[in-house]
Amino acid sequence: MKIFNATTADVASIYQLIKVYADKQIVLPRSLLSIYQHLQCMYVVKDKDKVVGVAGLHVLGEDLAEVRSLVIEPEYQHKGIGRMLLNHIITESSRLGVDRLISLTYQVDFFMKCGFDIVKKETLSEKVWIDCMNCPKFNQCDEVAMIKSLTEK
């Protein structure tokens, strides 16, 4: 299995895969339009022609980016696909000059194993003012904010 830049031919599969987890309130839902509009920063893992994993990279500012919609087809979980996608996102973030990568997640253990630390959402003002203000969960957000530094201090 390999990572590919997502294409328009992948959008329906990406939408359905995200929907599986959005329906369980594990990730935020994404509309088809949103997927098309952010397609250039989405990556997929395919098994033959089937999309079995997806993740997005969203740059929020000069030195901050976010991992978005990291989901794996249920029968493909625990095979290293999530870590493969996250490592790709980390590499791409570094290539773009991003110093910090965040995730708002319920998968705390996974992200901790990948070098992320828990932070208070309030410390991520770029995220709060760009995205959180419009989120349906804004006043009762129960996701955990996590961050990984991509540069040595």
C-alpha cells in the first residue's frame, strides 16, 4: 500500500470514509464541496484502487498546521496506515516550513505514541479563531488538543 495525493476520482470514497467516523462523532463531518476545495492538501492510502485511509494537512498560519480527517477503513485498522499517513503529513509540514503540527482528537494514545503532547485549546489561537468559532461543538468541545514541534529548539 502506498500514499498518493488525493484526486477528484477519490472524493466520493474519501467522503464515505470520513462519514463512517463522522456519524459516530469521532471526526467532524466534511461535505463533498469541502473535500473538493481542500483536495490539494489531502492524501490517501490505497489497496489496489480502494481508498483505505485518508488524512488532510491544513496550514493555519506561518508556523502552524493541523492534521485533519485522519481516518482508516475499519477493516484496515491496526496495520500501520494511520502512522504512515501521519508521518507523511509531518514530512509535508516540515517541507512547507511549518514548525508546529496540531490535532484536535479523541485518539490521544495514538498521537502521543507519535510524539504529540496535550495542550490547552486556548493556546492555539490561530485554530480557535479560524475554525473553532464556526464549529457546531464550539461551546461544548470535548476533543483533546495535541501538538508536535517539528523543529529543534
